Amino acid sequence: MMNAEESQRWWQRDDLAYRGEELFFADNSVSVLAQRFGSPAFVYSFARVRDNLERVHAALRDANLPVGYTLLYAMKANRFA
């Protein structure tokens, strides 16, 4: 079971976390991103997308599939956009 502090920050990861009182995503201040692009804005981390694709590719490669495969990537659509 998580303690109170852990449950408040369960979503944090290396590229999404508070630094002091300010939220950062992929080494960018979220407040600066909002000022620059407006709100709402959808911001993606190329490094995170690349790492996710590499993990999927590795899992498929390690599965020793009897046939080849093609990886096609799409960003999740937002029904409110």
C-alpha cells in the first residue's frame, strides 16, 4: 500500500515530475509550454515515443515469430479536439 506522499506522486517518472513547485515534462517547464502553445496543448516526448517503440520491437523480435512484422505507430486521438 502506498503512503500519502507516494499516492500524490504515483504518476511521476523521469520525464514528468515536479522540480520544486514547478511541473516539468521532457526537461521543459509545463507553464512555459502552456504560454507558448496555449491550453489545451498536446505535447509529446520524442525520446519516450522512441523508447516505447524500441521496447515493442524488442519484444516482437524476442518472440521469434514465424513470420515478419511491420510496426505502425499512431498517436492516440483526442475526442475533444
